[in-house]
Amino acid sequence: MITYSKEAFGNTKIISQEVVIIDKYETGNGGKTGNSYYMKGINDNGEYKIPGDKYDIGDTVTVYQNPNSANAKGSDPQWYTSAEYAKGTSTAGFVFFTVLAIIDAAFLYYNKKAK
């Protein structure tokens, strides 16, 4: 496993694993939201859910994840084929959280002031 660190709104750690693609599948109903494509990778440490479909079954791929991101902490963690994308998921999450915190603070301020 390789660990990268980057200063971007704090410390962003990216971990990587080398996996072999063993399956490709799609989810969704094909309606307005469309379908999502995934690959399943495997190594000695377990199985990995990887968004996309650009690799073939049997290919060896390095996948990346930010262990502090929401996508890593859920019940169905995702790994990415790009370290930059894995870093970007943490940055986007931080920006989203910051915007919501500002909106919440403004709401509380104006609600308290109105009383």
C-alpha cells in the first residue's frame, strides 16, 4: 500500500491498492437518472468497488481512496482509478460542508436577531 499526503484544506491522505478486475456491472433503471457502471477488483486484502468501466476483466489496476472521505466510510466504500479524483472527493466534501456551515450560522444569527 502506498500513502500520499497533500495539504489541501488540511491533510488529505490517499491510499492505494493494486487489484485485478474480476467483474463489470451496471446499476440503475435506465430512466432519467441513467445507469451507473462499476468494476469489481480483488487482491489478497479483499474486494474493491470501482466506479467506471474502462478496464477489462483480468486487467491489473492501481486504485486509490481517501480513507477520510464519505465514500470510504459508508457501507459500500468506493475506490477510484485516479489519485487526483480520490483527492478531489475530499476537497468537494470539505467545500460542501463549509458552505452548509455558513448557511446554518447565518440562519441561526438571523433567527435569533428576529426574536
